[in-house]
Amino acid sequence: MHRGKGMKFVGDSRVPAERKPNVPKDYSEYPGKTEAFWPNFLLKEWMVGAVFLIGYLILTVSHESPLERKADPTDAGYIPLPDWYFLFLYQLLKYKYAAGDYVLIGTIVIPGLAFGALLLAPWLDRSPERRPSRRPVATGLMLLALISITYLTWESVVTHDWNKAAQQGKIITSKVDKKDPGYEIFKGQSCIGCHGSELSGGSGPSLIGTGLKPEEIMKIARKGRGAMPANAFKGNDADLKKLATFISKQKK
Amino acid sequence: MLQKVYDWVDERLDITPLWRDVADHEVPEHVNPAHHFSAFVYCFGGLTFFITVIQILSGMFLAMYYAPDIVNAWESVYYLQNQVAFGVIVRGMHHWGASLVIVMMFLHTLRVFFQGAYKKPRELNWVVGVLIFGVMLGLGFTGYLLPWDMKAVFATKVGIQIAETIPVIGPIAKTFLSSGEIIGAQTLTRFFAIHVFFLPAALLALMGAHFIMIRKQGISGPL
Amino acid sequence: MSKEDISRRQFLNYTLTGVGGFMAAGVLMPMVRFAIDPVLAKEANQDMVAVTEVAKIGDEPKRFNFKIKQKDGWYESEVTLSAWVYKNGKGEINALSPVCKHLGCTIDWNTDPGHPNQFYCPCHGGRYTKDGTNVKGTPPLAPLDVYESKVKDGKLYLGKAKPRKGA
């Protein structure tokens, strides 16, 4: 390219007046088995992309993206679960030495070390060697990390009660009549904590379509049943009667 | 006609060398799947970029219907998923794309790691790549809250509680993220802003740097 | 550069455009259809709402307010609309929309002292005669919309406001 003295420019700009011809490089200029990016190599990449896109579209069409019921932050019975790629972190915090007094190990030390090591990998692994087998420490640590992540994710998946979670998250269409005096009592007592604001259950079972008579419900509320403690209901009999009638009315 | 427009612009801005450099650059044999089938491992980065483009597009379209407000967020997502034509597909693309982008990026990171491609002179590009990974995880975390359904709120609660355990800055980080004491209206708007403006801006800047560095240094040689 | 070379490159270029087009279409088609859904959506039906008793309607246009349930995507609300209602010479009931056809201001009856017994829009001085026809030379270019109406059990029911033809 012509440079320096005698150079002509377009107007008062710095763009040279002499234009580079818009011609692609000849194929003979690619030595060996190398090839031009456009169009030769890009076509291969895009073909892979097109196949990938088809699979991706099939996935979106065949699996509807999940949507649970509208958030109710007061529902204490709900078992939370992060998105799957955070599961290993979530599982890590369930272990004794990563929780309680040691929670810092689980939340800061281990993730911090892992992320820091990943970020600074070029300075931790400084040898010019590139083959995985020639740098056993780096390869070994990465494999160890991979195995731990896989194991933790796996553990998290098998210990999670998916059916119960699906039940808890379901969108409920049958609306409970929240103006019923029985619901006021339901809300005022501790019932809502376990049975949920929609009576659909939480840590306790669903109260919709129990098929129980008011008398039976009154008895359970006073004496407890299963995991439900006795004297869960605190109040007078008139209110209890209203509550029990309200609950026994709830049909599926 | 088009040619004339192109010439007019090219005369003034000299754009030909810019894209001819990209179009004509030599792609070496060892990354070409036509010569070595194992070269498919070099596709993961490109596929990550492809899904990122899909994520940006589907996100832009979803924002036409989504309302970042605790009263309307869930209703608007339910509406766009069940009432609007192709809503289930567009939301599906964004939902599954979020997972796929993590998978592809993970595979790309492993490819680069095990090939030792991060070594001199590509240290900086590796650092930028790891930062992109962090931004992507941040996008996943903030995006998870937006539908405002049960799992969204409770997963965010857990996430913010984890942030709270950090010594010294923990409580500040918690208040900053949730914008107050509870996970509520202000958390949602804050997460929305982070998810659609701040992190994507950071992502675009980092990706730009990533690509410029690749173009400058070329792909790492065969093992 | 041999002739063969060019055709090979051209062939690859066409294939590349094809594959690229396929990817762009696959990605964008669902999204564009999603975005233009409101354009293609069928007009929602609106229930007729009881507005007033027929006996209260006179020869002079009178303004009646009524409430309708409006569904706007995920947002449902009650909206108050109003109509100018009167009986014409033949005893037919006419219900006119109060929205000016010029730029959507709200018109009023008989408020312009210079032009009595006309609908008058305060924004740009648009005027309409009693039957809603726009007065030539004023800004509006179309007559006022007319509500679909029916009378049942001595009550007037109004539906949607529909534009009229002619000028």
C-alpha cells in the first residue's frame, strides 16, 4: 500500500483516495488444507448451526416452558429450588462443613477459590505445555471439579421431592372463596402456614376435597392427626365450627 | 444500485478492508470438521454466540408483553404464554436457550481449558471469557425471578440469603439486591433492570473484546 | 483466477445465503408472529350494557355515563364511557360517541354560543350537527361514531361505537 509523501486522501479526511479493490483472495492463496472463512468455513459452521437450531426448536415446541402459580411470599411451606446450573452450589450448603458455623466455607471460600482459580488459570498453569497429559495438576484439578459438580448436582436432584414441588407450584384454578367468614378464621389461625393460602397444601396436606364432615375436621383441629400437633386451633367452638364447615365445603 | 450505494460509502469510509479481513482470513486445517471430525469441539463457542443472539432477540420480543411489576408480572407471563400466538414458543426459546447457553459455554470453556489454549499469549482473552461466564450466570439468576411465580421468588430468597452470609459487605449486598428488607416490588424492578440493561450491556462489551482478540491473535494451533 | 474457481465460490455463497436465511427465518418467524398478534387478533365482542330507561330520553341530546368491563391483555378493568342520546323526529333513539373525530377530544352539546344546537369540540372548534354529521369547514373529517343500540324492557342497551360512512 502506498503510504507517506504524496498520499492522496478523500476530501479532508484520513481515508486514502486510493481504494482497495473489493475482490476476494484467490483460493490458491490458501496453503495446505486451510480455507477462506467466507464462504467456505462459515458455511460449515452455519450448517452445524442449522442442525442445532432444528433440535432447539423441537425442544421448545415439545416442552412447554414451566410456569408455576403466582408467587405467594408468605407460603412458608414451599421448598425452594434454584435453576439447575446452581444446584451444585445449593447442595454444597447442605453439608455440615459448608453450613452452620462453617457457612462461609460453602458460600465464599469454595466458590471463591474455584472461580478465582478459573479466572487466573493462565498464571497458575504457566508451563508452555498444552497437552492435558503433560500438565497433570491442571487437568487433575479440573477433572476433580467436574466430578464434584456432577456429583453435587446429582445428589441435589435425587434428594429433591419433585412430585411434591410440582404439587406445590401448580397453578390452581379453583378459587377459594376468601370472603367466607371461615377463611378469615383460617387466616387468623396458624392453618395457613402449613396448608397454604389457597388451602392447596404446603408442608401440610391439601384441604381441598378432603371429603371430611365438619365434625371430623373439628376433631382433627383440636386433637391433631399425623404430623399435625394437637391444639393447633386456638379459639372458641363457634369459630371452629365455622372453620370446619368452610373446609368441608371445599370441593375439587 | 446497491453497488453504487456501496461504492459511495466505501469511497468515504474505506469499509472494504474491514470486512474483507474477516471474510478472507485463513481458517487452519485442524479446526475444520471436513478434515478432522474431532474438530466439532471448536463449534461450541460459535453455538454459544448463536444462542446468545437468539436470547437477545427473544428477550426483546418478550419485553413487548412483559410487565415488571409484582401485580402484573405473573399475569402478563401467563397471558403471553397462553393467549398470544407463538407465545409458548418464544418464551420456550428464551427459557430453554438460557439453559443451553450455559451448557454450550461450559463445553467451550472445557475445550479451551483442556487444550491449554488459554496460555501465552491468550491470557487476557481467557480472563474475558471467564467474566462472560460470570455475566451469563448473573443473567440466569436475575432472569429466574422475572416470571414472579413460586419457584422464582423462593429461589431468589435463597440466593439473596447466600449473598447475605458474606462478611462485612453481605448485608449491604442483600439490601442492594433486594432493594429493601423483603423480596418484593422493588426487587422485581431492580432485577428486571439488571437483567435487561446492565448485564446485557456488560455482555456485549465483553463479547466484543473476546471477538476482537480472537481476530487479532487467531485461533490456537493444533496440539 | 480460473473460471471454475468463481463458480465454486458463487455456489458456496448461494448455499451460505440459503442456510443463513433458513436460520434467520427459523429464529425470527415465531417471534414476529408473536409480536404482530394484536394486529391479527379478532376484534373482541362487547356485551351490550344497560344505560338508561327509555323514558328518560328526550329530543334534546343528553349525556349518559355507563360502565363497561374492559379486557386489555392481562389487565381487566371497569371503564366509564359516555354517550349523547336523543330521540330523532321519527322517535328512533340515536346514541353518539362523545369522541371528536378530529383528534379525540371530548365534545359537548350546545356550548358554543355562536352555533347553538350543535356539538362543539373545545380543542380546535370542531362542530357537528345534532345527528352527528360534521360541519364542513371545521377540522373533523368524519361524522361522530354511533353506538350499537337496542331497547329491551324499556331500557336502552349500548354496545360498541362504530364509525359511520360519509362526510
